[in-house]
Amino acid sequence: MFFCASEVHTPNLDLVCVVSTMRPYQSSSSPSMSSVALKNCIRRLRFEKNMTQEELALRTGVSRQTIMSIERGQTNPSVLLAYKISAALTTSVTDVFQMEGALAPV
């Protein structure tokens, strides 16, 4: 599986959101598949709540390094952790994480 991440910068905040793109492995015999991106705005929401990575980690029961990895788009959280993060940030999971792109046709 191929993985890449990109960051969006603004003057007010270091990082607004991160986009993680997961592209399935394509063999020469498989049809073309589209890519799907999972975008997160954890860092922006943390700043709005005056919350550190350490505080978010303590509230969700994971390490600060895990939060940092998710914020940077290096790792995608489990469904349970995504809900814990959104609850700790007192917002809906769809406000924290958004899917971009289209799924492959069946």
C-alpha cells in the first residue's frame, strides 16, 4: 500500500488540516482504482480549545506520539480512537475527519 501526507498552512495557525492518501496496490493486471484521502483538523481544533497534544492523549488514552502521528497524517486512527478524539475535542467525528475522493467502482 502506498501512503502520502500533505499539510495545509495558514498565517494564523501552523497547520489547519492534514490529508492522508491511501492508494491500493495495483498489479499490472488489476483495473485502475481511485484514491481516497482522510483529512483531519485535529491540530486546528486543539488550538481552538487551548489543548496540548499531551492533554488530548491523556483524554483519549493514547500516547502523545500517537496523536502527533495522526495529526501529521502518518497514521489513520481506529474508528474507536476517532470517536474518542472527537469527544475530547467536543465536536462530531465528521468535523474532525473528512473523506475526500471517490471509492473504486464495483
